[in-house]
Amino acid sequence: MAPHPVAELTSPSSWAMVEDKFSPFAKETLAKLIAFIDAEVLPATRIAHAQIPADPETRWKTVVPIIAELKVKAKKLGLWNLFLSKAHYPQFGVPLTNLEYAVMAEILGRSGPMTSEVVNCSAPDTGNMEVLARYGSPEQQKKWLIPLLNGEIRSAFAMTERFVSSSDATNIRTSIRQEGDEIVINGHKWWISGAGDPRTKVHLVMGKSDPNNPNTHTQQSVVIVPADAPGVTVVRPMHVFGYDDAPEGHCEVKYENVRVPLSNLVLGWGKGFEIIQGRLGPGRIHHCMRSIGAAQNALDLMLQRVTDPSRKTFGKYLYEHGSVVAEIAQCRADIEGARLLVLSAANQIDKARAKGALKEIGIAKFVVPAMACRVIDRAIQAFGAEGVSQDQPLAQAYAGLRTLRLADGPDAVHMQQIGQRELRRAPALAKRTAEIKKKERVLMERLGMKAHA
């Protein structure tokens, strides 16, 4: 029997490990996704970039024509909203587990950032759809979730703030308060993904609604804000190593006396942290799997470069120089280890939801993007100056992945949490060791032996 195409794109061993956990529907969808990407998406990638105007004004008003065409094709094929598991969202989801989608997310990441949008699986929309599907009222779901699921609109999630150390989300200062039958929002946000897109019609805004509450994790609430509400101002797009990521962008946004009805409150007052934890868990795994795909693509490009006869130097192929072969091996080892880690986390989410997989998610969050950065850096080195130019996708991929080590919490925060979790095991380990030592002494006394120093 011929191997499933995913085995060729990832690795036979990884696919063999999860194949029996894939339903027939998931296998069919995965094969269809790979075929669609190869036949339709990859040939259109350079065209999509060329269709984004260079003009700083018009590039923020552009809906890329070829991406819009591909979305129609993807939807007809049923390659749509693959991230939303029916097991967790029966009313809206598709019959895929997080583990099954994790493998698909790697394929999406390997194919470049536009592919996720083509199948309506791109951030921040994915997380926002999960919030509305899990916590939204029927009215909120009808008004905002259904258009997002249909791909008719896009969205933004506004949490990170300027002038505040937002790695600790309890620091946020945006004011959310009730005034009569309205909610009034005042705040200054930045790095708000999707806020520049002309199709973005809604922001989910997190702020403080009860700043004096002694429980710092119940001070915050999340409110739905229409993008065109009076008082919402997109100040500017933020640049990442020179990239503005138009037309979506990561923008600085001000909310000045923005008024929305009480019905726009999500879940209830003080539920902000509960909402973002439910939102970020699966989303982080999606990011990690796409990162593995980006690393795999970088390795593929590197392999082609170092075996290209037109790129010989000093009479040798590039792989015949120095430590290139060893670096290729290290890339493969790094990718394999990271993939197994993320598949394990996705499987744990399926079993215990995100709250029951915090350890696995936290480890993946700081291990995977750093791994992908190392792999891409090695590939850049193989390409020389071309590797950091616009003629290869490596520089932009590196910029995005280096940023991901800060998004959804810096590496240091996740490492601190995992380290503290591990330290909690120390007392039990010390107790177990003491018990074993006690039994050892009893056994030695019975045998008439003395311990060595």
C-alpha cells in the first residue's frame, strides 16, 4: 500500500504513530487538503504577494483577489473551519479532533501564512470564533460568530497594551465600566492582530471592569466592540523587522469613550481570564504546529539549495562543505522532537480540554518557536545573502516566528510556570527518596552489610 501523503510531508514515523487515531473522515480531509494546497495554493503564493499594493494607503484597503478566489474553492471542497472540533463545539464544529487538526495545521504552516486564511483557519479569527462558540450568547453568535464562520467578515482580539507590561495580563489598564444600559470602554492597545484588515468588523476587547477586586484574576471582562464604533481609532500598523503584514497588520488601537450595549458583554462581568485561558490553549497548539510546518519548509528549501549543482562553491556542492550535513541532521532531529511534543499536547487537549493540558501547552509554547527559529536560521545561512532578502520566504518566516516567542506570553513566562510546576514535585521526591533509603538501611542491617561512604 502506498504511504499516505502526510507521511511524505512530515515523517513516516510520526504519521505511523497517529494514523490509528485518525477517523476515515480526517484521513480523507487531510489528503484533500494536501492535494488542494499543491494544486491551487502554492502556485498562487507569489501572485498573492504581488496583488498587495506597495502604496502605503491602498495596501490597507486591499482584499487580495486570488485569496478570495481560493476561499470559494476551499469552502466548496469542505476545507473550511477545520480548527473547530465538533467534540467541543457540537453546534458549529467539524468532526475533527485537535490531534487530527494539529497535523493539518503543520501542513498549513508549511505552505505559508496565506494558506490558513484560505481555509478560514487563521488567527485571530480562530480564537475569536472559539470564544464566541463557547461563551457567546445566542444573540452574539448570530450577529458575529456566523459571519466569521462563513468567512464574510474578519476580527481582532485586543488585549496587549502600550505602556504596560502585558506579559502579566493583570497589569492591563483599559477601563470597561457600566453606565446605564451601556458599557463604556477607554484604553490604548497595540499589537492588535487583524485590526488593519478592511474586512474586520468586530474587536473582542479585554479590560478591567472591577479594578479594586482583591482577586486580580476576576477584575477583567471581555466586550464585543464593532470595529466602526465611534471612538475606535486604528492609530498605525506596527512593523516587525520592517514587515507591516498588510492588509491584516498588528495595529496600535485607541478606544476613547466607546459605547456598546450591555448585551455585548461576553459570558459575564469578571470572566476575562476564564475566557482568555479557554481561547489561548488550543490556539497556542495551532501556532506551534504551523511553526513546525514553517521549520519543515525551511529545511526543504535548505536541502534543495545545498544539492543544487548551480550553487557549487570551490568546486563542491554546498553540503560538501563544513558542518552542513550535521546541521541538516540537527534540523531533522529538532523538528521530530518538537512535533511529538505538540502532538502529545493536542492529544491531551482532546482528553482533558485546554485546562487539563496546561503543562504540555506551556512546554510547547517555548520549545517550538525557538526550535523553528534555529532551523530557519540554518537555512538562511545556506542561502547566503539571498536568504535574508525578499526573494526567499525565510526572512519573513523568521520575523514571524521570532515574534511568536513574545505573542501569547514571552518564553520566560512559560518557562517560569513550567519550572515552578516542576519544583512542586520536589517534596514528594524527597519523601520517596527518604523512604527508599530507610528500606535500604533495613536491608543492609539484615544482610550484615555496611554502606560505603
